[in-house]
Amino acid sequence: MKLSRVCGSREKNGVSLYEREAAAETVPVRKNALTAIIAEEKSHQFVPEDIIKFVAKPGFRAGNAEFSHTEKILPLIGPKNSSEGKGCVMDNFIFKNPTEILFGKGMIAEIKNRIPGDRRVLFLYGGGSVKRNGVYEQVKSALRGRKVVEFSGIEPNPLFETCLKAVSAVKKNRINFILAAGGGSVLDAGKFIAAAALFRGNDPWAILKEQGANVTGAIPVGAVLTLPATGSESNGNSVISKAATSEKLHFYSPFIYPVFSVLDPETTFSLPSKFVRNGIVDAFIHVMEQYLTYPARAPLQDRFAEAILQTLVDVGPLTLRKPGDYEARAAFMWAATLALNSLIGCGVPQDWSTHMIGHEITAFYGLDHAETLAIILPGVWEQKFASKKKKLEQYAGRVWGAAGAHEAVRKTEEFFHSLHMPTRFSDYGISAEEAARKVRDRFRERGYVCGEHGDIGPEAAAKILRSRA
Ligand code: NZQ
Ligand code: ZN
């Protein structure tokens, strides 16, 4: 279903998938996709407020998405739920986060009470950090008595090719529980392997291409998080890269939420400062993608978001300076989880353009995930300044005690710099012009349209990148 490629406002909260499951023939559309439909439907048989149901005929195009067969489209916004500037109210939402969080020092031991004794466990980890910081021994001890198969070598920005080897190990050993220990990459790999092992199609890459819509089940996954950043420990997302084609794609499925996640701040003491810096920036920008759009009459979500931002501003520099400060690491770790566990995104417009563009930059140039985001976010704000102005002003005042939208952009870049995070392509010797061209072409190929207004397509993405030379 090509329309699901339109990314943005309802991308990550799972509502679409739940509705899709409930009524297979009914395809819910996010508000920005609807905007694209309305913009391109020349006959204007309806106005946004009147739309409850719309039937797309074969060949109908919305944005760059083309329908191949007749489909009913049910917008997630109700008939009175109007867009910005017309007295909008909070959107309908479904919130369900099934992950049990086991937080604090020594909590890895709790795993023994969470994984039934008869499970055959795949213990998944990365390049070996778990062996140097005591996590490996703690996990092995908690798993004592169970059949355990180890699979190591999951790389940062986990590769599809490596995950397929793990899927073979899962099948060969009749694994029925996956325990992933590490950063977001290991957790994402665990989630993908869990879904791919039960996937009925020929090529599991289709899971990524369909953004998870074709996932019908997954082996249960548990997690031990050692790098606060991605929120993967408590969400239904996974991001996987394919070396063969230099692609990096994400998928969502309600089946891949970890059943539990252990968050012991002490496991982060061994992190090199670069990954702490990355984690602070990634979590900060996860909040921004759900917050920095336009006022949507969701005061609690705004305050949640601002509280997470403020916490990261407060403890970020401290936790970099003092890696063994448990309190600071605990605050950072919990903030990063709450930044992307769906809570702050309930019922509000979202703009995942920084991430969507950033994934392409990692795929082409190998920059760390957070490094790409720090370059792109200020560019998105500058290019979409008028439509984001109100929220930028609110953010400037509430988080920085500063006045004006320009100050919001300046303070944010200053904050990133204070963490030693560069914000320009030139800092990495990358040509912004070349990056713009490559990303524009990729967006075109895939029919990507991002932003809370569905107005960041291939050309807009290129413009954003060019502005970050
Ligand atoms: O591989 P090991 O040896 O474990 O080393 C890792 C890796 O080299 C190391 N590390 C992790 N914990 C450590 C440690 N080193 C010392 N002590 C510890 N306690 O850190 C390095 C980077 O790890 P990685 O997992 O790649 O980093 P991160 O957590 O930032 O994950 C990045 C990946 O997550 C995706 C990104 O695109 C990227 O692929 N994302 C996933 C999301 C999600 N699932 O919701 C959302 C994010 O926006 C993001 O896209
Ligand atoms: Zn991220």
C-alpha cells in the first residue's frame, strides 16, 4: 500500500496499524497524507472538515503515492478535527505501551523471573562492550538453567545481512525468546530478527519496505539497554540498514515491543563520551519531532516534552563530565526512554523529517545517527520557520527562558556545540550539495513526503541539506 510511505504526523504511534488490523479493507490516512490528497484532488468534491470516508480509485495519486486498486480511506481525524489555525483539538489516539521497565542498579538479575525456564534463548549482543562492562556476566548468570545460544557481532546501524545470519541461528536452534543486550542497534536487530524469523514471505527485506505492515507476529524480545538514546527499549520501532544497496529503512510493528527492558544506569558508565553525546542529542531530537510543529491544544503533551528537554539540558553536560554520576545517568536514561515511547506523541502532529533525511545521510556517508540529526534539525527549522514559529517561541521561552523563535534555533545549536556535537556538513568534509542531490533522488524513488504539513518532499529535503553546508 503505497500511501503508507507518506511519513509524518502519525508515523510512530501505532494507530494506523491497529486500525488496519481492525478493518483490513479500510486504510487510515494520516492528516498530512490527507492534505496531499486534498491538494491534488482537483475536483474538490469535499472539504477537510467533511471528510469521513474517501474512496481512492486505481491510479489515484496522493503526494507521490499511487493507488493500484480501489481502497477506502478513513482519516484518523474526525469530522470536526480541523487543521492548524481553525481551533484544532487533540487528535484521537490509542495508547498502549506493553513494555515492562525494570529500572535501576542490579536489575539485570530480575531477568530470571521474567523468562520462563523452558525457553530457548538467543542472547544477542554487539561488538563486545557487554563483555567489558560486566553486562555479559550478569546476563549469563540470570539465564542460568536455560538453553542459551549466543549471537554476537551486531554492528552499529545493524545490517540486514548480519540479521539474516541470526535468523538462521534462530531457526536452527528453535529459539523462542530473544534477549538483546546493548544499544539501540542491538535492540533494533533483535526486534527485526524476531519478526523475520516468523515472516512468511520470501525476502524479509519486505518487512522494511512495507514499514512493518506485513508483520503478523514475532518471537518475544527482552532487552538490556546499555546506551540511552533511541527509545528502542520501549517502542515498536526498528531501523535496519542494507549494505548491498546502501539503504537504511525503519519499520513499526505492535508485535516487536520488548516484553521487558532492563535499564540499569550503571551499565552506561563504560560508554565513551561520543556515544553519550550522541544519546543526548538523539533523545532531544526525538522530543522535537513530536513537539516542534504547531500548537495543537495538547498542553500536557507539551509540558511532558518540555520537561524531557529541560532534563536533558540540565543533566546532559553533567553526565558527560562525570560518567560515574549515577543520578545524572539515571535521569538521562529515563528521559531517553520517555522521549520515544509514544507518550508525548499522543494526539499531536508530528514531523519526522529530520530522522527521515538523517537515515539517508547515515546510509550514504556512515555518519552516526545523532550526528546526522544535529546537522539537519536547525535546517528544518530555518526552512519551515514560518509554520513552526509559534512552537519555536514557546520552546524558547519555556526551555531556555529566551525570547523569540530565532533564539530557539540559536540556543539549540549552542547546546549541541556545548556537547561537542558538530552541526554542519563541512565539519565532516561532506559536500552538502552532493548530499542534497543524493537524498532528493532517494526521496523521489520512494515517494517520501515528510513534515507535519506534508510539505517536505524531495526538493524541500534537498534545500534543507544545501543550507547546512
Ligand atoms: O557493539 P558494542 O560493542 O555493544 O558497542 C556499542 C556500539 O559500538 C557501544 N556501546 C553500547 N553500549 C555501551 C557501548 N560501549 C561501551 N559501554 C556501553 N555501555 O556504542 C556503540 C553504538 O551503539 P548503537 O547501538 O549503534 O547506538 P545507538 O543506541 O545510538 O543506536 C543507533 C541505532 O538506532 C537507530 C539508529 O538509526 C541506529 O541504527 N534508531 C532506532 C530507533 C528506534 N528503534 O526507535 C529510533 C532512533 O531514532 C534511531 O533511528
Ligand atoms: Zn533518533
